[in-house]
Amino acid sequence: MSPMGKVCVIGIWHLGMVASACLADLGYVVVGVDKDLEKVKGLNRGTPVLFEPGIEELLAKNISAQRLSYTTDLPQALKGAQYTLITYDTPVNDRDEVELSELLTTASQLAQYLDNDSTIIVSSQVPVGTCEQIEGIIRQANPALRFDIAYSPENLRLGRAIGRFQNPQAIIIGADSASTLNRVKQFFEPIKATKLTMDLRSAEMTKHALNAFLATSISFINEIANLCDGVGADALKVAEALRLDERIGPKAMLAPGLGFAGGTLARDLKILNNISSKLDYKAYLVDAVLKVNERQNRQVVQRLQGFVGSLENLTIGVLGLTYKAGTSTLRRSSALEIIRELVARGAKVKAYDPHADLGEVKLHHDFEFCSDAYEVAKDSDGLVIVTEWPEFKDLDFPLIKSLMRKPIIFDTKNMLDSEKMNELGFLYLGIGRGKS
């Protein structure tokens, strides 16, 4: 046993995979738990559950060092664990509403198998009040059990998760007793970052507020970009100017483009909406952010149709299927929303993504998946870039143009040099670039 002790990590998808590997790399003996046997077998061979840069090396290193393993046996994983992390990537439905059943079932199991004097740290994205609900379930089922519960919200990003776990700007710790706060601070001591402590509900609300702020930034710049397209202004220059203002800052999320996807940000907005309803308080700003976002991806298809006329019987190519660059998942991606809208308007869709999970791709039957970008371009009446994979910048665009029936590129990420594309003979469309 490592002198740093044993940690049990429950729920292994993106968050649990990254947290378990990174904690093992800090020196803890980590056992990850998931009910999916095939997933567990793959992880124990060092096979990630989804693409994340650097994760294969991290898994291999710590499995080899016997600090990291995975199992379906929750009682055995909990035995001797001083800390238990709940790391479910909390699912949402098609309306971005959170589903907590698996997490609450786990709470009942913890009541049975948790060692006395253990600390539960919830990192999953959950509605405010959930940690108290988990605590209540455990105490009702096993009143004699001695344990602590804390909330430390994850702040990872697909594609950059390892770096953000190992070198965060701050770690938020919420608990309702000073002793629990100290235990969790001690747990995170190997990570050199500011530890900001607060009560449970404030920590849960911090996660909602953070994601709501990021979502508001995205909807704000997209609203400005759409207006820029209408008046012939360049939203990229506007955003550059905004970032130079010290009240906004150079890292502000002000990149004109598509709406936020993946369910992560929308989940917190919907939670805030639900809270406001219970309080009989109208959250106008939250409603507006959601409405702008819901409209943004439809704008792409409407603008494309404005240039080509009817989409009926046209072939549209889509480059990028994952919900963002740096990941393999298609879960709730903007590309799928855009494809559905194109198909609904009568278009045939061909698509390519260099890193998409092929198992997920096979679940979708409304587009033809191609082997590369050039196959997508062949005989297409328009090309839409949806995911900002760097390799899309290096395509042979003269060849792309020669393969297309109509040389139209809609670059929803504003990745490409618009002047160069126009010089090559493309009709180039971006978002907020001044073409309505």
C-alpha cells in the first residue's frame, strides 16, 4: 500500500478515467469502479474509454507501477479506501436535464460498504443540494456509519483534461464542517494550486455559476457575430478588441461560431432555470442565453440555404463530427444537430472526422461516413467545417475545389484565412465575418 493511501473512484468515463489516472500518478493507490465489465477489462489493458491526449501513457505508467486498477467489484474497491470519489459524467436527456439515478443508487451502496471514517468527494456535475441528498440516503440506511462528504467540482476540458487536473488554477472544496474541509485539502495537497473552501451548497452553486458565465460569453459573442454579418463588420476584430480590455481579459470565451454543445453548459443553465422556477423567480438572462444557443446552429443551415437556394437533393459535406477537437465522442455534438437539419431540408450528407469513435459513428444512419476530407468534398455542393481539428487547416484546398460541384465553404469555426479561400475561388462563409 502506498504511504499516500488508497482511493476509490466510482464512475469511469471521461472524468473518472482522467481523475483515476492522475491521482495514481500523484502516488495514491487507486481502484476505479464501473459496472461495465468490458470497459473495465479494456482499462486494465490500458485502453482508454475515449480519446484524450496523453491518457494512454498515463494509464500504462500507473498500471505498470501497480498504483492503478479497475474493477466491477464495488465492495472490494471500497475496502480500506480513505477517500471515495464520485466521478460519474452525469447524463442528461435531450432537453439537457440531469439524470441522477445512478449516482443515488451508488449512495445506497456506499451505506452498505463504506469503511468508517472515510471521506466521500463528489466531483460529478450535480444540482445544488445533491450532496445533502447523498448524505441523507447514506445516514438513513446506515445511521452508525462515520463518514464525511465534500463537493469538489471538476473543471476539466475534453482534449486538455490531464493538464487541467494536474495544474488547475484553483481547487474548489465545499463541506459543512471544518474537519472535512481540512481532510479534503490534505487529499489535494500534492496538487499545487489555490484551495478555496466554502460550504457544500456554495460549492455546488459555484459550478452552476461558472458554466452559466461561460455559456453567457458564448451566446453573447454569437449574438454580436450575427449582427456583424448583418451590417458588414468583422466579429473577430471586435472580439480581439474586447479581450484587450482588462475588465474582460485575454482568455475570455469570445470566439464567434457555433452554440455550446455536449450538454455540459446547458445542463447547468437548465438547473438554474429549475431553481428559479422553484423560487418563483424569473431568470431572464439564463433564458436568453439558452434561446440564443438553440438558434445558433440552425443559423448555419439557414445561411447556407440562403446562398445555394433549396437544399433539396444537394450533397453537403461536413468536416468534423466530435463535439469539440481533442476528443472522440459525438455525444450531443453540434455536427449532429446540423446534419439533422440538413437532412430535414432534403440534403444528402457526407461526413468525415479524423478522431471520431467509430462505434458511435455507426449509431448514426443519416449521413455517409467517408475515409477522408477529399472523399467528402467529391461532388459536394457545399462543405461545412464544424469541428476545429488542426489538420483541416492543412488540406489541399485547390484539390478540394476541383472535387466539389460548387466551391462553397462554410467555416463555422473561422479557422481558415478568408482572403486565401476567396483567392482560390471559394465562396467562403464564416460566422461574424461580415457576409449576411
